[in-house]
Amino acid sequence: MDNPFHTKGLRHGANDPRGLLERIEAQLAERIEEAVEMAALELLVELRKRHQRPPPASDSQADRAEFHSLSVDLLEYLREAFTAEMPAGSRPGLARAEASSGGERDRALRGQVFLARQLPDYWQRFEGHRAAHAASRLSAPPSPAGLLKRIFGS
């Protein structure tokens, strides 16, 4: 019979070679990435509705590219908004967090992880900046479509 007091409930990631802090940072990065992607998807759907365009399709490369562009744009907006609020002494830490190799999106995500670990109200600020970004994108006029798009549709 198994010992009822012998639990494995606290041993999450027992086969994960990373340390606790590395696992926490990885989970934080995943949560931020999920939040950015959800915000970008919501914005994409709202932009499509606002401009009387069809909803995004999961098998469309153009829709995926537009989604990726919106998520990168949001990450850039977040970086600028958070940087404007930061004291000058904290900015070198953000620059170090973003300095490691990888794509622009990965660097931006690492910067957001750094900010989330530094700011106790990160998620409240994130939500405020996300809403401001969405409002600015939704209030902007639609970008003019190219000649072929006007002729053949989207």
C-alpha cells in the first residue's frame, strides 16, 4: 500500500534539469507570450470587424503574418510605454535582459520578463498599456490596400 503522506504534488518539473528560478522565468515568459498573443488575436479580430473584412483564418499565411506583425507591434509598444515610466537607473538592466542573442521578438519577450520581475504591478500596467495600444490601433484609419487588393479583394 502506498503511503498517503508521500506526495509528489510539490515536485513539478522533477525531470526538468533547470533550477527553480529558471523554471519560474520560463513560465513567466510563457504567460507573457500567451497574453501578448491573445491581445494580438483580439485586436486582429476587432480590426477585421471594424474594416468589414473577413475574420482571420488559421490556414491563411497572410492572416498569420498580420497576427505576427500585431504581436511584434504590441511588444514594441509595451517596451516604449514601460521604458517611459522607468527610472533611468533601471534601464541598463532592461537593456542587459534584451541583449542576448535571438530574434527581435525573443529579445522583446525577455525584456517583458525582466519588467515583470521588477515591477510588482506589472500585470496591471500591462493591461493598461495593452488597452491603450488597442484603442490607438482601432481609432487609426485602415491602411490603404494595394492596387491588386482593391481589384481582387482580400
